[in-house]
Amino acid sequence: MIARARVDGKFIAVGGPDPTSQPQIYTEANAVIVGEGEGSIPLWLDSWRIGAPEGRFEAAEKPDVTQTPIPRFDLISFDNYLHVGVQSSRGCPYNCEFCDIIELFGRRPRVKAPEQFVAELNRLYELGYRGWVDFTDDNFIGNRKLIKPLLQALCDWNREHNYPFIFSTEASLNLADDTELRCRTHS
Ligand code: SF4
């Protein structure tokens, strides 16, 4: 794809999980934006503004997700998507041998604040979206202590809004060992 875009003289910027995992494959791109967007995209844009848009851009630290802005859901057409993705946390404390999450997002799961997450749901609701909402978390229960208040806020919001969304996510099976979590994720 990079080769095809080059033929048309396009500026090519790549980023996301695969360029982060194996940036050596993307050396033909003009800009390789490595890591999580909150940190690395501003670095790239700052460099662009001073006339140096090419190279590899990577923030030194993983971002604090409690500072992540609400996604611009208003820029997409919901009809083009099977479901809308939201995210309450990143990272996972486990170390399954086939999984790259530890390298990409780290071992200490970072969790959004409940009110921050509810604000994302409110934005979706206000824009008229109804239906399937998928949590794109690496492991929804990676940080059990912080996810429980968020789940409670989610339950309350759901009840107050008459259950406008259907939720799905990925979580490790030890969720079943935690009675409180099991009940809340089920409700
Ligand atoms: S529990 Fe899931 S996210 Fe965590 S290391 Fe295993 S496969 Fe990866």
C-alpha cells in the first residue's frame, strides 16, 4: 500500500498497533508514529508545524488515559459501522505467551475515570446512536479495583437511560472468580 501511495506522490503516515510492534516494516513511510496516539501524534504535529514532518515519532511515556479527550464520534457515520468502539482501560497484568498487549500497552492497566467514561456514553447518546457498543479494552478486568466503580457508573447510566446500548468486551476468565464483578458485568 505504501508503494502504491508513493506512485501517486502521497505523503504517507502510519501508526497504530502494527507499526508500533514492527516499525522496521514501515521504513518507506514518510512518518512512522509509534505508540499511543495521545503522546505520539502531538509530537508529529509539532514537528510538522516547524517543517519537519518526516521521521519516527514516539512519546517517552505512556499517556495518562484519564486525560484522553472524548472521541470525535460526530465525525463518523454510524451507518458505516457494525458497532461503535469505546475504551475504558489499556494494558493487562497477565502474560499470555501469544499476546502482544504487554509490549504495546504495558502491564499496569490504566483506567479512565467513571465520569469521563460516562461522558463518552452521553456523547454517543446525544448524537442519536443506539445499539451495539464494544469496549475495546485489552482485558476489561485488568484492573479490578478501578473497573468496579466504572461498572457501577455504567449500570446507573444504563438504568437512567432505559438501556439504549448493548455492550460487549474481552476479559480474562478469572472474572468468574470475582462474585461482585460477575454480577455487575452480567447486569
Ligand atoms: S489476558 Fe488477554 S490481554 Fe492479557 S495477556 Fe492474556 S490474552 Fe493478552
